[in-house]
Amino acid sequence: MPSFPLDLQASIDKEIGLLALAEMYEDDISADLVIAIDGGRYSVRMNSNTQPVIFPDDELLTSVGRFVSLHTEYGTRLQSIAYHYEKDPTGSWDWSAVFQYDRR
């Protein structure tokens, strides 16, 4: 099997981040986007400090689907991704991500 395309993953990561941040209100200073994966199926949960539930738009869900499909195609056994977004004092957003894999 060819090696996993980290450059493609990074591109989709960036796309997901931009689409997630488009869902934020001006008052939001932090947000979380959690993707749970079971086989080729996935669920998305998103919230911010001012929005207890955010319903992601179709474009964000499509990007998440591409991300999940990429990992499924390469057999990485990715189980979940937790993105955290934090607005700094200048108004820019920083982000981090935690990836969880099935170790079996």
C-alpha cells in the first residue's frame, strides 16, 4: 500500500478548520469539533463557548467525509479527531487536533 499522503491530509485539515471557523459568532473565543469514526461511518459534534450546539453546514460535512474516506482508503484505523480552536487576544484563531487510532 502506498504511504499515507500527509500533504493531502493537511490540505483537508485546513479546509475543515476554515469551514468550522466560518460557523463562529463574533463573541466566540473557543470551539470544539469532534469527529467519531466507526468503519466508514462518522458523526460530527461541534460547539463553542457561546453556542452549545452548532449544526455544521453541508460543505463542512463534505470535507469531513473526504477526510474520513482518505483514512479509510489507507487503512489508518482512525477512530476520532478532536479539533480545538482558540481565539487569541489579537482576534486570530489557533487550533490543535488530537487523533485517536485503533491500536489493534
